[in-house]
Amino acid sequence: MQMMPTTMVMSATRLTAWLGIACVGVAAATTFAEAQTPVGRRYRSLVDTERRFSAASVEVGSRAAFRTYLARDAVIFRPGPVNGWDTVAQQRDDGVTLEWAPARVELSQAGDLGLTIGVWRRTDAGGARTFGRYVTLWQRTIEGSWRVTADIGTAAPGDLDWPTSVEAGSLASRAAAVDLSEDAVDARLDALRALDRTAAPTRDDIHPTASAHRDGRAVVAGRDALADLANTEGLTREQIDAAIARSGDLAYTFGSTRAMGRAPGGYLRAWSRTTGGDWALLFDVVTGS
């Protein structure tokens, strides 16, 4: 399986749902003036791309839509990490309609790495519906378009409310006077790899707004809850790769998982660099039962 270069960017429950396992404008918190800045326009372009992706899935089918928007070396989860392009090529829609809507979007200061989080809905040929949540990583190409480089998600235990707005991440700098030299970015990537390999992140390693997604379970949110989950679920992770934005402020890690009495699975974590220069866990998604 091809992997993304670690100095660039690399989100699979939308796709997982399509395979049979069970947008809207940017929120008003982003002002009109902010939306006209280069960063604001990139937020808008990412939300618009996500919207077109979902519309294409409904109009021409999920297989064709994913083949259009997936990068050739994109990573998806079935339930462990696999090459998305090759996997999608072997699938059929079989009367399934898959659609989704983003609820939150984050963007690196460099504008090369984007993150969308939202809700998916799968309607089978008989009209039965299932819901879930997804986290997708996007890479901005040199031409200015967006491509999915990693996609993961989980099935929800019941119906979910459909997002009617998109929360935009802060347009303010995450850290002042950031050293963007190659050596500095490599050092931050090394620190991230080491943190991701720890048995359980501590409360201080978790962002205040962080959440964890698991198949068939409610979302776990907040520092204390995520720290407790990491200490009690008995999950062993094997890191496969990590990627960081050129600006060094947004990154992700992914790999495989195993646990006693459970089938092997996969994980994807998204991380944000704090104003103090440390990494903080934003999202932790694990597939497999």
C-alpha cells in the first residue's frame, strides 16, 4: 500500500457504510471579512468540495464519486488501513445511496492540510437507513483543488441529527513565531510520532474540544473522558505513518489496532499544535469491533 510523504498531508465510515458496514455554509462565527482572506477562501473551498463530493455520491454513485475525489495513495479503513483507490475500484453500489454533511472543518495555516468531520447516512435498496460519523483528511494540490488522503469513520448506535451548519476552526494563528525550517518541521513530526506511540495520552496531551469515535457507541468528548478511555479500553496500536502540514500546526497519525476478544482494526488520530508548541489530540477514531 502506498503511503503519503510524511512532510505533506494525507480521512472510512462514509466508504465503510457504502461497503455495507453499518453542506452547507460555514458557520456564522466566521465573519464575512474573514471569509474574504486567503485562509477564509480556503475554508470555503474545502466546504464546497465536501458538498460536491456528497452530491456526486448521490447523483452518480459512491464508487464513481470516491474515484473522483480520492488521491491515488489515499488510506481508508476496512476495518484496518488499506489503499483506498484500489479498494474502491473493486466495489459496486448495489442500490445503496450514501450521502454526508460536514459539521466542522479545520485547516492548517499553510492551507495544505484540511480536516472535515460530519455525519453520513446510508440508504439501502429497501429504504432502510443507517447513520454514522466520519473524519476526513484532505490534501490541497498544487493546482488548488482538494483530494481525500485519509478517510475513517464509525457507525452510530441510532439515528443522528443532520448538520445544518459548519463550524469553522479558528482563523487565528495557533502558535506565534513558528519555525518553518525543514529541520524544525521534522523535529515536530518526530515528536508527534513518539507521542502517538505512547500507551495512553495524558490529559495534558488532549485538546479541550477533543472527541473519540468508536463503532456502535456514543461519542466520547473532553479531556478527562478521553484519558479514561485510553486507560481502560485495552487497545494496542501499531503506528504505520504520520503526516504534518507544512506549517507544522495540524497533523495526523494512523495505523492498525488489536485488543483481546476483538477483531483487528485501525485507527486515525488528528492533532493540533498548541500555542505552547506541544501537540494536542483533536480526534481519535478506531474501527473494528
